[in-house]
Amino acid sequence: MTCASGNPSRLNDAELTDLGLSHKLPTTIEQSMDALDGDTELRDAIGPHVVDHYLAMKRAEQDMLNAMSEGERRVWLMDRY
């Protein structure tokens, strides 16, 4: 089975498994940070201190963003990124 001409997001679990796709990418920043935190191979490749510092910074940034209104958050993100 191939999905070259279709939308892979519409495949069911069996079709995804047939294609060797067993894990979906994180959909939130929190899920992404948790995935990075738990990925021992990537931690070893990058360096645990680098990962720990990056996650601390991103978590602090997310706490700050969560305290902002949607408009403030939009302006801050557009100015920064």
C-alpha cells in the first residue's frame, strides 16, 4: 500500500502500521518538549546539559506566553520569530 497520491493523515492505524509508521509527531509544544526530554538517544547525541538548558528555557518561555493575552502573545511571537 502506498499513499503517494492520497492524504496520509486519513490513513487508519492498520494502514499506518503497514507503512511502518508507528509514532506520530507531537502536536503541541508540551508534547514536543516531553518527547525530547525522554529521547535518550537524542539526549546523548546533543548532550544532556544542552537538552536540559534548552528545555528549561522553552518551559520558562511557554509559562510566560501562557500568562499573556492572545494579542500580546501574537505580537511577542511575531517580533521574536
